[in-house]
Amino acid sequence: MGLRGGVKIWDGPTRLVHWSIVILFCLSWWSAETRRMDIHLWSGAAFLGLLAFRLIWGFFGGSTARFSQFLRSPSRVLAYLRTGNDGTHAIGHNPIGAYSVVAMLAVLAIQVTSGLFSTDIDGIDSGPLSYLISFDLSRSAASVHGYAFDAARILIALHIAAIGYYLVLKRRNLIGPMVTGKIPGVEAGRTAMVPASVLRLVACTVLAFGIAYFIALRQG
């Protein structure tokens, strides 16, 4: 098949969320290690807003951001593992990458949610919803928070390894499209990304960060 010129594969909101998560994960890690819990609480609240937005955007966003577009059936996943082709003409995540996205979002959601209910051993630094549960449960939430952080680091390491694999062995740059939104060429017959409307973007943003404000910040 021939290739045509570079096409849009990722919309702006999806790319912004991706890189914002990278920044906030590093900021949350640093603020926890240095005991800057004021910063940690704010980064956690921002994280909550981003995750809420990405989940909402997964249903109402651009075509390649929607879960219904990139999640494949088990048979398609097996076909991709055997042949490197899932039998569709869609662009975006491959079947393995799609489920890695879901796994990452799930782990980060567990980490952020557990952080809302966590408290330290002295009961001094606490999540904004920790007052809703007992001290023992809040300490258990803190343990889950730590385990989820470890799981997230493992998934991130696998993600980076996969990027390296595609770059070195398959000569495919996966970072560039997540910066520019475009791939330099795509096989003819592939379906291009269909963006969501600006009104839908505004509505999803207001809803997501409104949720984050009322859950994580208004409590304080």
C-alpha cells in the first residue's frame, strides 16, 4: 500500500493530558520524597482532575481517544500478537498499547483515590477525605497508595521499554506523534482521527476539574 502525507492521529487534549501526567507524576514523587506535602496535595488534586478528564474524554473525545475505538477483543489481541496486524484500518493505539493505557489509568486512579483517604503514621499529613474513615482504614489507604505507586513505576518502565523497542527495532518513533499529534505517513485506507467539538472539550474540562475541586480542594 502507498503512503500519504502526515495525518493527525492524536488530538490536543489527549497529548496535553499525557505530558501533564508525566510532569505531575514526577512532581508528586519529588514532593513525597522531600515531604513537601502542601505541593503533594495540590499535585494530587491536579492529578485527579486530569484522570477524571481522561476518563470522560475516553467516551466523548476525539475518535482515537475513545475507549470504544482502541479497545480490541481478545481475538484481535491474539491476532496482533501472531501477525502484528489486528485486522482493522484504525489508527491510534495497537491492541497491546490500548490495554496498557487502561492498566496505567487504572493504577493511577487507584493511587489518586487511595491518596484522598490516606494519612501518615502521626496523623499529621492527611488526604482531604481521610476524615471520612477510621485511622486504621486511612493507614491501609496509605499502604495501597504506596503499592499503587510501585505498580505505576513498573508500568512506566515497561512503557519506556516499549517505546525503545519500537524506535530501535521497528524504526517507529512513538514520541514524536505524542508531541505534534501527527504521524509522517499512514497506509492508504486507514481512517484518520475525527476531533471532538470545542463545546464538548469545554464541557468535559469543566466537569472533570469541577469534580476534582469538590472532592480534593473544597474539603480543605
